[in-house]
Amino acid sequence: NSVHPNPASQSFTIDLDMTNSHNVIIRVLDITGRTVLTQNRGKLSAGQHLMRLDTDQLQTGLYIYQVNIDGDVKSGKISISK
């Protein structure tokens, strides 16, 4: 998966390419590890998915995003610049 744009100001998009259908949950955590945004996308079919997240409620700073695919968690960093 990839995230763009990074840094982001108003929103960012996670590209996810899945070979099978899976349940997907996205979390954004602040630098202290506190969850500040959660989106349960439910069961997504196989294929490419573009998942947009609005950053309206996030302050400028560095965050960790987590993509949970049926318990397998991938994470990365996203910078928010307002």
C-alpha cells in the first residue's frame, strides 16, 4: 500500500491492492500512540482500492497510519501540514 500526498493538508489517500477479499480497518494515531481517527471499511473485494481520509480534525504534525487487513497490520508515517 502507498499513501499520497505526504505531507497532506486536507486529505490523504491510501492505495490498497488486495488479491482476496478482506475486512479492512484504518486507524490514524498521534505521536503518543492515541487513536485519533478510525474508519472501518468492512469487507472489501479483491482488487485495487483508493481510500480517502479527511484530515479536518487533525492538527499539524506527524502521525502513524495503520491498515488492518483481517488482523495483519501494516503501518507507516503521514505528515499533516495545515
